[in-house]
Amino acid sequence: MAEVGLLPFARIALQVSRAVLPRYRSRFSKHQFTQPQLLAILCLMRYEDWTFREAEVRLGEHRELRQSLGLISVPDFTTLYRFLQRLNDQTIDRAVGETVRRLRGSLRRGRKRARVAVDATGLAQGAVSTFFVRRMHHHGQKPLPWRHWLKWVVVADLDQKFLLSQIARRGPWNDCANLPAVVETASQQTPIGLVLADAEFDSERNHTYIRKKLGAQSVIPAKRGKKTWRLRGVRAEMRRAFPQRIYRRRALIESVFSSVKRKLSARAPGRSLRTQMRQALLLGLSFNLYRLRHRHLFLSY
């Protein structure tokens, strides 16, 4: 369970949800629960790592939490599930953009162009404990027969340590070609001055996009391919004189992943790939809401 109280998080989640969603989906809705209320509950589920049934029970037990969300009654777990199925990526992206706007507005004056990093991490599909996995490997000397997992690609602001954009897909997968798309989405949220990425995103096309389209500096180690290959352009420059001192800040995105998995959750539950992807994107939104709740702690960066 996260260390911050539920009530402040619920209020912020409801405020952000109201800014990006209309009250009701159509005039024929039952008007029992609003869309912002349901989105805020989904963020609470990711924040506390609740299941749908646990969310229904906790809301029924917590009167102050219902008051913070403006709930007259408790939504059934099937109502939350159906709303998650109707939720699209564009709505979550708008909510992430709203959190970025509020977080960047609280940043002290001085740095106008953000320093960002691009990286990916894996999220578990279920709730199998790491102790069980280690015991299985210890006794059988074989890992669990998992062929796929959920890969979560993130663009993070390294100064305030929050998410600017994100995508999720089934792994394993090489996301080198996806860098322009996620960086473009991030650049719509805030101007970018520096992009750091690891060798997975090493590509002359990525360097060209970042430097010519965004007008930003790109630092990506040129490690793809054999050492005997003759490189050209920016990749040759990266191999000849790599800016190691600037690249050190890329490790801060690993701190972001660590914070997400320690404070919120390390999994994206769901039986279908679509549900798992929605859960991963909601996890990123919930982390930004957590940062928005504690924005006063990061003004010194």
C-alpha cells in the first residue's frame, strides 16, 4: 500500500479526470456515476494495487473516500470493468497531459526545455509472488514457462521525475522504431532540449528526428552492429567521442521505474492484452498523480 493517504490522491485524481472527461458518456446514461468518478476510482485501484472486487469492498468501507469522490453509492465491480473496457488511449493521454501541465506549472523558473530519457521495462501479467518464482527456479532449475510479458515504454522528465508520454505492448519487442512516436507525444506536452536513450534505440533515423525535427540534443550509445562496421553521421560521432558525463543522467529513469514498482505496482493485471495495456497506461497516470500530490518535494531539482 502506498504511504500517502487516499483522500488527497482521490481529490487530485477527480480534479484531473474532470478536466479531461465530460460528466456522462451520453444523455441516455443512467447518471448514477460520472465518468470522472469512475476514472478516479481506476487510478485509485492502480495506486493501491486493488482488484475490481477489492475496490468495491474498500469504497463500501471508507465513507470519507466516497465523500471525496462525490459518490452517493458504491459502483459494482462490473461497472468499473466495463468502464475500463470503454476507456481509450487518447483519454489516458489527455489525462497524462493535464498532470504534466500542472507539474510543469509548479516548476521554478530557469529551465524552459526539458531533459528527458526514453526507456522500457517489463510488467508482470499476474500476481505470482517473486518468492514463488525463486522457489520454482531453485527446485526445478527451470524458469516459469512465460513466453511473453507486457513491455512499457516511457518518456520521463529527468528534472522532476514524472512521465511525459507512454506506450505499452506485448514483449519481447524492439522499440527502436517507436522512439519518434513517443518523443513526439512528449514534445507536445513540453519543449524538449535533451533526449537520452540506451542502445536499444540506437539508430541514425532517431538521431536525425530528434536533432532536426525537435531541435534537441540526442545522446544514444552506438552499440548496435559489429565494431568493424563503418558508421556515419551522428552514430559515428557517438562512437568517436561519446558524452559520458551527459549520459549519466539517463540512470534517473531507472529511479522512476523503481519508484513506480515500489510505491504503486509492478504488474499490469488482465486476461486480455488490451486490458493489460490499459492497466499499464493507468499505472503511468497514477504515478503522475502521485508526483502531483508531492510536487513541492521536487521543486529543488
